[in-house]
Amino acid sequence: MSEKIFLCSICNINSGTCKEDCKFCSQSVRYKADIERYKQKPMDIICQEAVQARDNGALGFCLVTADKGLTDKTLAFVCNVAKEVQKVAPQLRLIACNGTASVEQLLVLKEAGIKAYNHNLETSEAFYPQICTTHPWSERYETCQNVNEAGLVLISGGIFGLGESQEDRISMLSSLKSLNPTSVPINFYHHNVALELEPNPLTTDEALALIRLTKKTLCDADRIMVAGGRELMFGSRQAEIFENGTNSIVIGNYLTTKGRVMSQDLEMLKALGLDVAKRV
């Protein structure tokens, strides 16, 4: 395997404040999950995390907020964070993940230095009402269209293991293909006892098959990323994700769950003879 692996790190700059009822999300205030909650992460901590991510080979640095979409206050905060991070780690490609957004809001982010926007479809249009009732799937799709219109790089994927059918998975991937995302993050549901959903029923072999299906369906995407749930889903078989079509991973912690120590992933890649991408 000679392909270089693109590394990305997530920074939860606002945590556990969302009022939506997405059944897979511990950041919803409705489920009272035992997570850390805060309005705004201190700027010095955000910048420290950015530098750490850069020093461990990350090219992407994603600024995530836990709300349905961008408000004027959130937009100003994300823009401010983007400008400060660029001062300490200008090598990073800044990604925003702030929920539903208009073209006008996305253009403001672009002006502040954001290069890409991540908004996942999560699952199929048909299955979506089973996991969220407070906003429609169509709003998610429309935001992805807005990202393309604003000229930002579109990052969009979904979650496997929510109780969806194989038909739902195929439908979601088909919808993603119609949006032509540059990067497709695949998440595997990580169960929290406070949530209503059943634990992820997928086996490791089934999860690997879904990576292959994603790669085959979205063959024009630059990157197929395995993101949330990687450690839990694949355990000692994490190396196999690269044999099945993955060329990007999230390193470090996730939104409300811990990931592996970054150095462990770097050691894994080195042992596999895989190089870390140095530029986009």
C-alpha cells in the first residue's frame, strides 16, 4: 500500500448544548448523558490542541459546535477561533462543522480562513425520522448543497450501526454521491447508556464490508475517512481498514469519547509501511 494517509483532528469547541433529539448523539441535552458540557472552550486550550494535532501529523483540524446550526453568536465565535488557530498553526487546513448553514454564513466562514465544511447526512432519507424528529433530513442535504455553492470543500458522510437496513446504507451512499464530497467520513455508532438506541449490532467483518461499499460507491471522492467509533468497532483489527479502502483517519479524541493516543496511530501507520500525507 503506497497511498499516503490523511490525518485529521477534531476540536469540540462547544459541547453538549444541542436541543435536537438525534438519538445517536450524547451532546443532546434531552438525554442527560454524562459528558462534559460547556458553551465555549477557552481559546488557549483550542490553540494547544491545534498545535498538538499539527505536531502529530494532522493536516485537517475540525472546529465542531453542538447545536442544530449556525447562529450569529456561534458564527462569530468560530470565525474568531479560526483566526487564532491560523496564528499558531498556519499549516492546518481548517474545517468547520457547525450544523445547518446558509450560503451567506458559509461565505463568512470562508473569509475567516475556513477551507472545508463537514455536514453529514447521517443515514438515508427514509430512515432519518427514526433517529431524529426535530429537523428533516432535507435540511442536511440542503446545507451540503450550500457548501458546494459557497465554494468550500464538502466533507459529508454518515453513521453505520444505528439500526438501519442495508437498503438504507445504500440509499445514503447514493445521496452522498450526488453531492460529490471530497472527503467521506464513516462513523460507527458508539453507544452511550443514556441514549435510546440499541448498541451497534455490526460485526467487524460487516464494518469492513461497508468501508468497501463506500469506496466503491464514492469512487470519485479523494478520501474515505474512518472517524468516530474506529477503536471500538475494529479493536485489534484496525490495520485492516486501510486494506479495505480507507485513506484517512481521525487521530486523538472525538467529540465526547476518548480516542487512542495519537502516537499509537502514528506507530500503526509506520508498522504498515504507510506514509502520512504532508499536504492536501
